[in-house]
Amino acid sequence: MKKKVTIKQIARELDVSVSTVSKALRDSKEISLDTRQKVQAFAKLLNYRPNNIAISLKNRKTKNIGVIIPEIVHHFFTTVISGIEREANKAGYNVIVCLSDESFDKEVINMETLANGSIDGFILSLSKETQAKKDFHHLQEAINQGMPLVMFDRIAEEIPCDKVVIDDVDGASKAVKYMMKTGCKRIALLSTVDYVSVGKLRTEGYVRALEESGGKVDESLILKIEDIDNCEKQIAELFDRAGFDGVFAVNELFAVTAMKEAQKRGYKIPEDISFMGFTDGILSKYAFPALTTVAQHGPEMGEMAAKMLIQRLESDEVDDESYVTEVIRTSITERESTKSN
Amino acid sequence: MKKKVTIKQIARELDVSVSTVSKALRDSKEISLDTRQKVQAFAKLLNYRPNNIAISLKNRKTKNIGVIIPEIVHHFFTTVISGIEREANKAGYNVIVCLSDESFDKEVINMETLANGSIDGFILSLSKETQAKKDFHHLQEAINQGMPLVMFDRIAEEIPCDKVVIDDVDGASKAVKYMMKTGCKRIALLSTVDYVSVGKLRTEGYVRALEESGGKVDESLILKIEDIDNCEKQIAELFDRAGFDGVFAVNELFAVTAMKEAQKRGYKIPEDISFMGFTDGILSKYAFPALTTVAQHGPEMGEMAAKMLIQRLESDEVDDESYVTEVIRTSITERESTKSN
């Protein structure tokens, strides 16, 4: 038997991107005619089978669910996977996990790897790069070929599929109002760059809470952090240039890093500055002081995603296009980093 | 095409364990003749193909590596996976991850899922239950059929394959000696139950360090924790009944939990009690005070495991049985929970 040909190999041989090969094979007009012909001829030469997703469908059930997440060294995603596992195992399915490493190309390659007969359907959270590019052709293609897909957390509105999200706007708004109720007058926001959908939505919640309380948004109190690994410096600079009595962070890492910076500068928590994070991970629980946070309920999100996918896999209505977006409600976990209400 | 039959389904139908089916299909004498015949007849009836691992071999390269880990909500394992990813991607391989959830049955099922043509070789760390049962027939079977396997961290000495471990005994011994050098006279040990190989080895290192320094092991200072999620209570009881000026924990969770208990009781860290953990994860880094720890270098361990597997996959010597055990050296990351040397 011959060695299997992959999109990645074709891309490498022709020195074009994975996305170009993937689109050229579907004869997408986004790709020049010349490139399309070249890719298609080469794929034919190598006996590449572009429609291998379809082969696995309907005829055969693998009882496997494929999960693609952006990062694995990330507590929230691991809790979602544990929820997916629990629900899937209950229904007799196995779970196979692949990582996109926040890369668009890897996301496309992962889908190719898994869809090639190994799984019955996907659960996916988008990579940052895919969100920035807004290129979802690989997802659309899987759906077109009848492969069920459920997106969670980092979703694309325009893709017709089932989705599970949390109430990011609402959760952030509740958190900021909670801080105001405990006496905070000037609340800084530690967020991510705008193309990460959850950062954007939580920023929206922060703004809404301030506006609804008759306050004004002070742009100098908003910090958008691009490089998570080096957030210390940007956070220290915020302390240098702005005064505030509360910090709301869109994740727990930013919150805990900011608490350390505050303690280094001699501030008392929560007497001088209150802190709240988003995501109730181990960092929040074991931080000193323990961090008050918006709990995202990752395991429940995973359970819901698995439930929706399995329902679709086991449904007889093959072309049911009434897609649902389920919202998992966040809740506030009160700990020691905020004043009592 | 018929629905694929799995070991799990056969087990369920016949109301026996997954392990029994797996062994009966290989005609293992451990299983009664009656059960063997029943399982084999039933498998034949359903057209179960027991040797599907072999089908995928030699004839076909998937360029996928399968990884089976015990837990995903566990920082160390996620760092190992990030190392495997990095090395595998460099060599043009994709990585597929499955979780055993510390269950023997799930480990067997995962191997069946993945070995069924989806991957070229395995990287695996044993589940607690497999370590307790000492049943490795599924690994031996994969190896017998020519499927390369690399074990890491939680390994089985008796399985003939490449392995990557850290110097658990040495690392723990170095840590305890480090604490003694900073003035600790009575060092408590927070360990796991003995069937978890790394807990056992690190306990050995603790004992060795004390003995080599002419000290005696005081059993009342050793705590073996079974249930990680409820370790608080056991740790509090240790504080109640024993006096000590140092705590060495075989993981960071125990160390951080013990630090919180000490702070609750008004002890100063490190002035009154010093603390050291094992595994340099986010908890250690962000704990307050930041935890001095034995760094396990998870990413390097993953890179090494992937390198060894890929070397074997791409080697022409198909029956090379000169297996290697690589040792990743730990190092001490000095932070704020121990006195300066």
C-alpha cells in the first residue's frame, strides 16, 4: 500500500500554504486559476483523496469524538475536556484530542487527520490565528460533507452549527458591578487584544457595567495584553501611570500577576485594591489571597458540547439544520481578594 | 459496511471485564477455558478483528503519534504534551491525545481506538489503576505486533520498550539535602500511596537523603495521601500531631496546600517552616510565597519521548531490541519558600 498523502505534504512540495492547497482542491475562486490547476494536478499525481471526510460518514460509526483545542497548557480547556470525557464515556464514546497550538494551519491539519475515518464528529474551539484571519472554510467543508460540529467558547457566529458559549458579556458585567457594590470607584481592566472573541466580549461587559451605573469609561484604565507570557511588564507600567482601587481581569493569570505586583508595591488586598478574575482555575483557588472570580464552569460546558454532538450523531434526522447556541451561566465565586458585600 | 465491533462492546454483551476479553482473544491461560471459548465464539460471530493493530503496520504510515496520559487537568502532563507536539511537528508528525482517566479499562480501550490504523506509534504514561494491577498485557501486545511504544514518567520496568524518566530518587534526595543545608532539622514528607511509582521513588529519595546525612527516618513525619482532592484534612491532621520545620512534598499541590495550612496557623514561611515541592508548575510560580521546587522539565521529557519514538519509526532496523531508558535531570528552582543557602 502507498504512503498516505496529506494536504501538508502537497503544501510543502509546492511551497504554498496549507490553506491554499485546501482551497485549491475545492476549486475556490479565492485562489488563482494557475495555482488551482497546479495543486489539483499534483494532488491527482499523488492519488490524493480530497473527500476522505465523506468516506467515513453514515456507513460507519467509529464511536469516537474528535476535540480540537487551541492550547493544552491552559486550565480552562482541560476542564472542558474532562467534561466532554465524562459525558462521552457515559454514552459509550471515546474522545480523541488534537491541539491547534493557536495556529490556523494546524487546525486545518488536525481536521484532516481526524476526519479521515477516525471520528464521527467534532468539538472545537478556534485558534487565535483562525479568529484573526476569519477563515473558516475548513469548518464549512466538514459541515457540507455531513460531519457534525459543535463549537465552544471561541466560536464563529457565521458557521451554521451547534454552539456552547458562556455569558461573557453578562459575566463580566456582573463582576464589575459586584466590585462597585463593595466600594470600588476606579476599576482597571486587564484584557486581551480584540480579535480574541472572549476578551472582546468581557471588555464589552466591563463597559456596560460602568455605563449602566452612570459611570464613565476611562480609557487609561484599560490594558490590552497581547503576550500572555510577558504580561508582568505591561501590568507594572499600568501601576506606574494610573491610580485605581479595583482590578478586573479577563483571565486568572492576569489577575494573579497583578496581585503580585500590588503586593510588591505594598498595597493591601482587598483594603487598598480589590481584584477579580475570570475562570475559576487552580491559580485562583491557591493564590494568596485566594482570588474572587467569575466561574466559567468548564466541565459543564464540555458536558453540554458532548451532549449536543451525540444527540446529533444519534438522531435520525440527517439534515436537521435547526442549530442551537446554548449559554452556560457564569457565577461569582467569592474569596479573599474583594471586600465583603 | 458494518458497524465496527470493539472490545468494550464484547465485554458489555458478555458481562465480563475489558481485560478479560482482551486476554481471552489472545487465548491467555489466565482466563478460564470456558470464558475464552465464549469470548472467541462471540467475537467470531460479530466479525471482530483482533489483530487490527498489525494491519496498520509497515504497509502504511499515518504520520500520527498517539499519546495516552492518565489525566489532563494536570499541569505536568500538559507540559509533556507540549514538548511532544513541538518535536513531532518539527519532524512532520501530528499528535493525537487520549486520556485514561487513571482507569485500566480506558487505557486498554484507548490503545484499541488509536491502534486501529490511526497512528504509527505510542507515547504513554500509565494510569494509577494499571500500576496497581500490574497488568501490562495491552502494552506487550502492541509491542509484539510491531507497534513502537515509548513510556514516560509512570513506566513499567518489565515492558521491553524505550523509556523516559526523570531522576525521581536523586531529585527528591537533592531537595531534602538542600533543605537540611538551609537549616531544617525535622522535615516532613507529603507523598502519595506506594503504587504510584513516582511517589514511591521520591519517598526513597527522601529516606536516602536522611540516611546519608546520618539522620534517622521518623515515620510519624511521613504522610501518604490517597485522595488528592481531599488532601487538606490529612495535611491539617499532620500539623496537629507532629512538629517539623520543613515540608517536602512530592507534588506542588500538596506543597501549596500545606503552605496555606501553615499560614492559617500563623507560621511564617520560610522562617518557621520551609517548603519544597516537586514539579515546577504554575501553582509553584504563582503561590505566595513562591514555592522552591524540583523542576521536572516536562517539555524536555516530551521532546525526548517524541524523538525516541520517531527515531524508531524511521529506522530501517525493524527488530532492533536494544531499548534505552533516558533520564531527564531535575534541577532545583529556588524561590521564596525556603531559606537562602
